[in-house]
Amino acid sequence: MARPGAVIEVDRNTPPVLFHFGEGIRLEKLPLGARIVYPPDPLDPIAHPERAIKRALAKPMEDDPLKSLLRRGMKLTIAFDDLSLPLPPMAAPDVRQLVMEEVIDMAAEAGIEDLHIIAALGLHRRMTEDELRHIVGERIFSTFHPDRLYQHDGEDPENNVYIGKTAEGEDVTLSRRAAESDLVVYVNLTLVPMDGGHKSMSTGLASFRSIRAHHNAKTLLASRSYMNPPDSALHHSCIRQGQLIEDTVRVFHIETTVNNHAFPAIASFMQKRETDWTAQDQAMFLATKQMTDIAPVAFKRNVFHAMRAPYGLTSVQAGQVDAVHDQTLDAVRKQLTVRVEGQTDIVTLGVPYLGPYNVNSAMNPILVVCMGLGYLFNFYRNKPVLRKGGVLILTHPCRYEFDAVQHPSYIDYYDEVLADTTDPIEIEKKYEMRFAEDPWFRQLYRKSHAYHGIHPHYAWIWAAHAMEHAGDVIFVGADRDVVHRLGFKCATTLEDAFEMAEQTVGRYPSVTHLRMPPIMLADVE
Amino acid sequence: MSWYSEGPLTRITSILGGALDDVSRVQRGWHWNTPRPHTWPERGTVVPDPPTDLGWARVEPVRSIRYLIQHGLLLPFTEAMAHPKVEGREWVRELDRPVIFAANHSSHADTSLILHSLTDKARDRTVVAAAADYWFKHPLLGNIVSLFLNTFPFSRTGGAQAQLHSSSQLLKSGWNLVLFPEGSRSPDGRIQEFKPGVGWLAKETGTPVVPMHIQGAFQVMPRHQKLPLPGPVRVRIGKPMTPEAKEGTREFTARVERAVRTLSAEPRQPDIQGTWVERWRASKPRELRYGDD
């Protein structure tokens, strides 16, 4: 049985702890009495994923078996999650590939001619052919690409339809192909509790008009946290939209979960607790540290981004969306949850090289904020680990670097918007429509591999709750000018950061380090 | 009597002079070292000497050496120059019997593009028909090309039954065969009429023909160009076609030619490339297929 997560108190014998630092790593000594929260070890994966998938499709939850829903002459659409998860990308074969192959086998058996497969990427960037091939596998790619396997375009006026308004007045749009299908099979991969459920359809196959209903500062400030759907206004909105979609088109949901085995054997020291490091792990750490210290950034990035995670399938369920998603959330929580007693004055976090929006590219300053103050901070249930007004300390070099292909609108957002204000609500009032409707960004989103023009704003407001909650945010080892533009403080070393934090939280503060990744969900009592 | 008449010296001189005269006449008559007059017809193809079947190129350790050459040199170079986009690879992934790959021919790059578009398994069991009068005129060149591409000499004069026979022997012994039924490279990139050899071979051996169309190779390396230039290429593979019982050799060849021409069209051609269901079934991994049985 996998070892559960743990909270360890630092004493004299505690080894230094690993901090991720962008495309680098550090070992830091934490003050005596500080707590280190470790994620649970990876759960044992299902031994025969294909069999589990077959079983889930044959005995779905609160729905008929998939086979009985397929008939000759019908219009079938399969939609699947894009490359923003899992992180790092999964070693082949991807779970989505296994599920889709099973569904396609059934469709072929039923003699369905009209089958389309759509990557449900919402307002994310289009994937390259190699990225798409990695997710769906060579067999699906060569059979269906490009005319029957393609990526959703949320800005295509011809191929998105307006469905209606929810009771709360939220507009709902959907991909025309999905809306006109007799059956949509949604193939999901859930890594964190934020993913899946109604959110899959209502963001993945939607347009800006639909997504802006919940991707806004007000909703995100009311989502505490968006990693816990029952307490998340974001998810409540998605559910309302999703119910309207389910009234329009028949959707069969297939959700999968994976364990948190995020690092391959060569980087296994990152997966382990420092107390478990063997001599080999220490040697690997030293070698990696030296490499990341001296190698050029581009080289380091290529090495890190080439890493594939040996995730294992831990559950697969199919059928009616609510029933399926409840079980999915249980499986995810079983893997991720760590019980933590009480909040602390200071929380430290190492921000890694990779977030959902910089697969195969640089993590620009806005994405660093999105990752650190957005995702990592929000991995909690009940209450944040950080007390209200506490100090969040993050380690990341936070350089001024942007990928002009993937993140063109981020450059303008950083240079113009953040120079004006960093307040999410004010930004939304002044700049939302300008970025969302910019014709050049729209063109790049549709035809190149760029995120939608509005995406930097979403990345920024993803951190709105943490910005409001934390008394101070300090970046360690970062570029000073960049951090000041983002509206935060900068320290050279972790010790400096603790001293600076004492000015906000007082002397002898309590400190908690969240040792992520691998990811975890802190259940704060 | 003059000193030079009827003597042995006079005879020798006369013989030598006559020989020189003959040589000179022949030289003038056939324009040695000068361009062929444009009024003369094209030099005809010759029936080469009875070829060796180059059996050495299809046994170990030559196959392993070729594997290394292709994976270390030929395929990366092809990828870098043309970045070929392959459609329909599923038809060659799980071949359970030998096939004839019949493709249009506009460039020397065609062979490497076809080999690049095949799976490792199919490529390892594929021989390429190379024009006997072109590639095997110089035995050394022929052998080197054979080491790289697994070629064997194939007559394009249309009359060498012995060579068609050796091709059919290859097919019968389990080798796939790459054929360019046009006979030679297209002078302008357009598809020329197919010669009936491909139909004859398919009928004779009952082998399916896989139509292939290569688009863009003419831009990469047209006729009369010595070095390739980078450019995008699309290789489209159609579903295997089997000659019908009542179909004649020429009719079947015409059908193959139509298929290759259809593949050249821009949108997908389900009639030739297959519906998704057909393609999906064709690409089913073999072990599973047996498992289902």
C-alpha cells in the first residue's frame, strides 16, 4: 500500500529540503520547528488498463452501456482534453489514447461512418502535430488526422453555436459539430480536482463568450479554492452551463485519474522525500544541480521538457457526468490529500519549470504568478495553509522571457497592463475586451500556436485569491525588475526572505513548506 | 620497276593505311566525341546482359548494414530535406503478405521517400526495382545503390520476361516490391502513362498493389538536377488493390494508374485511401487481431 502524505517538523537531523527553482533546483535548510508537507506516494496503478476501460464502458454509471448507444448512421463526436494536462506529459501510451481506441473500436464495429475527434482546448493554444500525435497515438492520428481529428477553434464564427442562457444569465456556446452530434463522448484525464465534470464541455468546446462567464476576477475571488469544486464559484458556474449543454446534446463522459508519479527514474530523487534519498539520489541531485547551474537556459529547458512522466491509471469511470465525476474526485482526493493541522504565518513553495500553459516553452513571469499564486497556492481544502495576511515565499528565477509564438498577448499584457495596474478587477474593467477582441491575437490563436488574446488575463486572475489573501509575496532569486513589475517583493536568499517576512508577520513566525511537485491537496483542519 | 612496288614493305603500308582509313571513316560516320545530331532518333534502350539477381544484398549481414545506413543516413537526410507528410501508413503497418508499391516517379528522391514512408518492418522486407539500363550500366554503381536501397535490376524495355520472372520470384519469396510503372522519371512532374509490367506481375503472382502518390519530389530534385533542394513533400498511400479474376493485365494497370492519379487530388480520397473504418481495421495491431480469432 502506498504511503500517505506526511507533515514533518524540522529538527536538527532533518536534511535540507528540495526547492524547485524554474529549470533548476536548490537545497534549502529550513528553520527549526518549520513544517514540511510531503505528498502521498503514488498509488498502485491498475494492472490492466485496457480491461478496466472495457469494463467501465460496458457497465457505466447511471447510463446505458456505450455499445448500446452506438448505431449505424449516427453522428458521433469524441472530444478529449488537450496537452495542458497531465504535467509533465505522460509517457506513451497516454490514457486518453487507450480510452479513445476502445471507443473507436466500438464505433467501427457499429459501422458508424460519421465520426469526428476534437481536441477540446477551449482558449488554449493549438497543439503541434507531434503533440497531438503523442496524446492520441500513432494509430488514431494516422487514421483520422487532419480531416476527422482536429482542434477546437473558439473563434470560428461558423463552427460555434449559441445554446442559450443559464438561470444566472451566463451565456453558453458550443462547438457546432458537438451540438449537432447524436452523441458526444468526452474523454477526460483528471490530474487535479479542478479538472473534469461539467467543466470539460463548458470550457473545452466553448468560445470566449461562454468562458468569460466564469473566468473572471469576481468568480475566482469567490472560489476558495477552485481545487475543491463544492467551494468553487467557478465550478458552480460550469455546472449550470454544463447542465444546459446536457439538455442540448447527449454526452457520455469517460473520466480517468492517474497517480502522482510525476518523475521518471532518472529524476526519482524529485519524487522522494529527502529523508529517503539514497547515495544514488544524492549523486543524481548533485549532477542535476551542477548541470542546471552551468548549462544555458535553452539547453536546460529542452532537457526538462523532454521528460515524460510514468503516470499510472488509478481509476476509470464512465456514464452520466455527475455520477462519474463524484467518483473521479474521490479517486483524485485519495491520491492527493494530506491532512495539515492549522494555518501558518509563512508558506514556502518552489515553483517548477512547468505549468499547464507552458508545455514546450518558457514560463514567463505571468505564468510564474499563475503557477505559484494560482495553482500551487490553491491546492487546499477548507482553508489555505497560509493564514490571512501571512507571507508567501516562492523560489523561481522569474526572468523577463516570453515565447513569442505561444504567448504573444502575454508580452503586451506584461508591458502595458501590469505597468498600469496589477489589480485583477481594475484590469478586467479596463482591458478585458481589448485583449479578447484584438484581431491579431485572434488570428494567431486560430492559425498559429498562440494562446487566446485574453489568456494572460486568465493566468493573472488565477492568482487573484492568493494576492488578496497573502499579506506579502516574496520571490527568492528572481529578477528584481520583473518582480517589482508584478507588484511583489524580491529576496536574494531564503534567509533574507524570512527576515523580510518577519516585518509583516512578526518575530518567530510559523513556517510551512509545501514540497511540490509531485502535487498534493492540503486538507487544512 | 620502282622500288616501292610489290615489295613486302608496300604491302604492310597498304594494310595499315587501309585500316586507318577504315577507322577514320567509321569515326566520321558515327561522330565520335561530338554531340549527336539532333536529327538522329533517341538512343534506344538496350537489353542488358543477363543480370545477377544481387542475392547478396538480401542476406545477412548486408541487411543489418543496410539497416544502419538507412537509419543513420538515408532516413534522417530525407526527413531533414523533405519532412515528408505521410497519409495512409496504416495500410503498410501490418502487411500479412507481400505487396507491390506502385508510385508515380518524378525524381531520384522518390525511392528514399517511399522507404521513409514505410514502417521499419515493411521497409526491411522491401526491394526496389531499379532500371537495369541506368543503374546497372556500371556494376559498381549498381552494387552500391543496392547496398543502400536494396535495389535489383529491372528491365524497362518491356520484353525481358526473364526479369519479370525474377521479380515474381522475389514476390513469391516474401519480398515487397517498389515499382515505378511509368518506367522513367517524369520530365515535367506530371504522371505519365503506366507500363503494363505492374499489372502483369500482380496478375501472375496474385499480389496486391498498393498505390502511392508522391507530391513535391519534383520540386526537391527534378530530372537533370544533381543535388536535392529542401522542400515539403506529401506521400499518400492508398489501400491495397487486388486484380480481379476477369480483369486483364492492361485493365488492371489502368486501374492502378487511375488510383495513383486520384491520390494526387487535394482532399482525402476515401475510394482509394479507404473509409476510416477500413483504415482503422487495417491498422489493428496484429497480436490483437490474432487474439480476437
